[in-house]
Amino acid sequence: MTMIETETIACPACKKKQAVDVYQAINAMENPELVQKLMAGEISVLTCAACGHVAKIHTPLLFNDPRMDLKIQFYPEHLLVENPEYVGNDYLEMLKQMEKFRQDFSLFMPDLNKPGKLLVVFSMDEMINQIKFRTQLVEMANSAMND
């Protein structure tokens, strides 16, 4: 499920406060248009209405593409330095939730019988590169099956 929260954030340049959509999770199957925005660097970005300054909002983001069985959790690097306990606890909680979901629904969805994997990255560029790489692998595998 895609999750977006509207937060009030002050522009780093002029300090004017404004509402900004901050993405917490993106489901590529539900919102393929958001994948393109993510790749273009347009996700969780503040563009100041007062001064035009553009700034990235550095918050955790989960990318999920069930078709590729791909789950990537981005944590901003500063969180790993400033609050490593939060990062570790959040990651472990996500793994528990994934396992509970697998157990609860595996009878209805046989593909869920395998344990879920969650790739963690600390750079948005790495998240984007992983998505590109995994998409390329899936396309190559599909092409090989059609040959």
C-alpha cells in the first residue's frame, strides 16, 4: 500500500512553513506513476512557494513491487548515525510484520510461502539503482523465457 503523509515543513532557505507530501511507502503495482516520480527525484521534495528553493525531504521510504518480489527500505544516512536503535528496531519490526502477513495469508496466496526479503539502503541513489537493476533482471528473464 502506498502511504503519503502531509507534513508542515519550513523551507531551509527562507524558513516559510508549508504543507509537503512526504512519502512513507510506495507500492509500484498500485501506483506505477510514483515509480517514475521516484526515478526522477520528485518524491518527498519541497519546492518553496515563497522563494522557489527546492529541497529533498530525508525521511524513511519503503518501496514495494510485488511483481518482482522486491522490497527496499531507504533510511537516510543521518538516521543511522544519529539514532541507530531506531533504524534497527524499525527494520526488525518490518520483518516481523512481513512474517505475520506471510503466515496469515499464505493459504490464500501460495507465493507467500517463501520468507520475505527486505533490502536496506542508506542512499536514495542506491534505492533507485537497485530498482533499475532488478527491473532489468526481470526483463532479461522474461525475454529469455520468450525466446
